[in-house]
Amino acid sequence: DAGITQSPRYKITETGRQVTLMCHQTWSHSYMFWYRQDLGHGLRLIYYSAAADITDKGEVPDGYVVSRSKTENFPLTLESATRSQTSVYFCASSLAGAGDEQFFGPGTRLTVL
Amino acid sequence: DAKTTQPTSMDCAEGRAANLPCNHSTISGNEYVYWYRQIHSQGPQYIIHGLKNNETNEMASLIITEDRKSSTLILPHATLRDTAVYYCIVRVAGNTPLVFGKGTRLSVIA
């Protein structure tokens, strides 16, 4: 199906493990974003990308790594997961230019024990 | 720092118009007003945006005051499925990241 998908939808891991959250979109949108949502903080930007091989830090990038080798994929890696990274992670994409509506994926609920 | 101020919560009777206010007194001339909503456990969903003219689409209407310091999102006939958190966001157009505040939790009551 066309759209933006995230995998896995739910993940439980342990402190210190590496975890990769996947985001895939079928629209060929130039821009992709990663946000996290925690109770009491709302949605906060982690990283974003304007095109393949171009990424920029957002408000809360520490502890995360991103890559964008293909336009349609934007994986987010937690190199050594910590309990404070327990959160719901949302990926989004948008078409460059006017009409820059962001389309969000369904989210990944990550629990770090 | 938040650029917008919204009430924490509102109730609306099903079938009635829901009017959600947003204050953005420090808005710049090149900044637009965007509205998104987030239904429980789902990703945010774009609703509408505008610069200075009132806007309407199939989901809602956006009324922006002449001085652009405040706006109102109007859902003309609210349904139970409109129960969500509504975010008013001020930003420059052109794929800049969204900065979310706390939003308004709208409860539509049967």
C-alpha cells in the first residue's frame, strides 16, 4: 500500500542494546522527519532530512543516529538504548515546496528496560 | 519557546460547531498558521493552514484576525471522531520542521 509506514510498531529492548526503527514512504517525498512523543513534552524533533544524504539535527538528537541513503527510507538508530529513550516515535514526510503538509506514520512504541 | 497559546481542553456537543482558539501575538509577516490534530495513539494529521486570509477545506475553516495575532479553527459539525488533541503551529512555509506545543484536547460529547 502507498503511504508512510513504520516498523516495528512495538519494540521492547534492554538498556545498552542497539535498536533501529524503520521508516518507509512511497511518495518520493524529499523531506523526512523523526519526532518523539513523551507524556508532558509533546512531540519533539529528533532529526530531519531534506534529501538523500542530507540530514540535520533537531531539538533532541543526542543518542540517535540517522542515515538517508535512499529517498524512501529514513532509519533511526539508538546506538546504546537508555531508559530515557522509552517513547513513541513518529516518522513524517513532506513534498518539497509549497503545500508542505507533513504526513505522519502510525508510530513505533519503544520500551527500554 | 512556544509561539502559540491554546486552551488546555474544550468540550463540544456532537453536531455543533467546535471553535478552537489560538493566540500567536508574536507572529512574523512570513509565518503561516498551521493546524494539526492527533487522535489517540495515531500520528498527527494535517488539517489546514493560512497566512492572512480565511481558509476552508473539507475538514475545517480557519479564521485569522486582521492583525494576525490570533486565529480560530472551526469544525462546522463536530462528530465523536473529531475527539483529539489539536495543535496550532506558527512557522515559515517551506518544509521547516514542526514545533508542537501542548495543544487543545477537544472532547466531542454525544
